Amino acid sequence: MQAFRKLKPPIRSALPRPGLTPLELAHDLVERIRFDQYQAIWDLVGNSWLKYRQAGKAN
């Protein structure tokens, strides 16, 4: 599980940068949605691996 924690991307700030145009704000929002989906998938993989190890099926 430590390997999964080391590879996780850093947590991003919840606030958008000041001075963005509406187009830049929209692009930032799309990036955040993609990042959240990636984070959720990564957590699912990590949790599945942890359960697998706890069941004694992995080294």
C-alpha cells in the first residue's frame, strides 16, 4: 500500500487561480473533474489491492 501512496498525485488547491478568463476557468474545471475521476479510480485500485493483501493472497 505504501507504493500506492507514494505514486498518488499531490492534492490540488480547491480555489481557482485569480484573474482567469471564463475560458480558462472552464478549462480548469474540466481538469479538476478529470483529476477527481483519476483520484477515485486510483483509490479504488489501492483499496482493492489492500483487501487482496489482507486476505493473504499476495506476497
